[in-house]
Amino acid sequence: MTVDASEDWRGNRIGILGGTFDPPHLGHTRMAVVARDALALDRVFFSPAPHPPHKSDAETTPYAHRRAMLELAIAGEARTAVTTIEESHATSYTVDLLHACRERTSADLYFILGADSLAELSTWRDPAEVMRLATLVVFPRGAETVRAPEGREASLVVFESPVVDVSSTEIRARLSQGEAAVDGLAPAVARYVAHHRLYARA
Ligand code: ATP
């Protein structure tokens, strides 16, 4: 295994927020900070998926840009970091991500996700193993009710707020219409997007 020495995996309680982050937005950072503080997490790692299972590479912004935007989105935020742990993974399955985390730490793992993702858990690769490896920390999204998979309530932490009504899809759509400052996008990320002409209409 290759371990990036700049990543600090010390601590007993580690949060992981996996996603596409195309681009990262306030919903992502807010969930991480709320979970970090409420659950006394030593660190929350954001793990951008190089090859999200449900999206083609052609429709996804290159990994290096998404990673760089994440770094900007969390700059100055305590006990948060970006991990490149998934960079070598051919497909970005959560179960593989969590196994890779387990190789680096024996800490309790908390996988942070939105209610929309939880609703799709049964379609993930090896959901039982995902729930064995980590406690799921679920945040509401839109009007979606957070419902624990049957018999799995014990490995779930459910937050009823905050609801941060923003999505990467909506932000991409607004950016492609030429909007520069979009709600839900950190100013430094907005500047990066403009500089690299990401999401501009072709
Ligand atoms: P897209 O619109 O492109 O699907 P997204 O906004 O859902 O993107 P992702 O990077 O796919 O962002 O999401 C990563 C994780 O963060 C997922 O678990 C998703 O449910 C969760 N998430 C994203 N935005 C929010 C939000 N506003 N509130 C709660 N959870 C969110």
C-alpha cells in the first residue's frame, strides 16, 4: 500500500465524506463541520472519487480540478483535509474506500452522506460491509425523509438539520449560464472555476 505521508490519520474518531464534488459546495462543507463538532471527530477527510460508479469520466470534471477545488473549499477549516486515498482505484466504491481507510487507521470510522445517497444504499457494492466498517452519518436533503435500512438503525447517526438546499448539478447549470458568483459556492472555488473556465457552455 502507498501511504501519502502528508495525510494525518491519527485520532480515534475519523469522518469520511466521499463524493464527486463537481464542484464542492456549502452542503458538503457544512455537513463535515457539523458532524465534526457534534460527534467530536478528530478529523474529517473528503475523498473525491476519481471514477464515480454512476457517472462516465467524460461527464465528470478531471480529478485534479475537483481535488484542488476541495482544498480551496476547506481552506482554514480546522480538522478537515482532502485524502487522495481513492486516486488509484479503478472504480470508486465506498466499500473499497473504507477498506483503504482501515489500512491506515484503527479509529472508529464515520461515513458522512446525504439522505439521497442513503436511499440508494441497497444498490451499492456490499452495503452490509459498508455498515460493518463505518457508522453512517446521514444529513437531510430537500424533503427526503431519512430512513434507516431495516435492522440497521444501530449503525446510523441521523441529523435532522441543517438542510442545505444546494447541489453540484444546480451549481453547474448556473455556472454554464455565465453566472460568476453562485449561491452555495465558496468564493475561492468560484475564482478557481472562472480561472480554469470550468463548467462553461461549450
Ligand atoms: P450532483 O448534483 O452532481 O449529484 P451532489 O451535490 O449530490 O452532486 P456529491 O459530490 O455527489 O454532490 O455528494 C457527495 C455526498 O454529499 C453525497 O452523500 C450526497 O448525498 C451528499 N450531499 C451533497 N450535497 C448535499 C446537501 N446539500 N445536503 C446533504 N447532503 C448532501
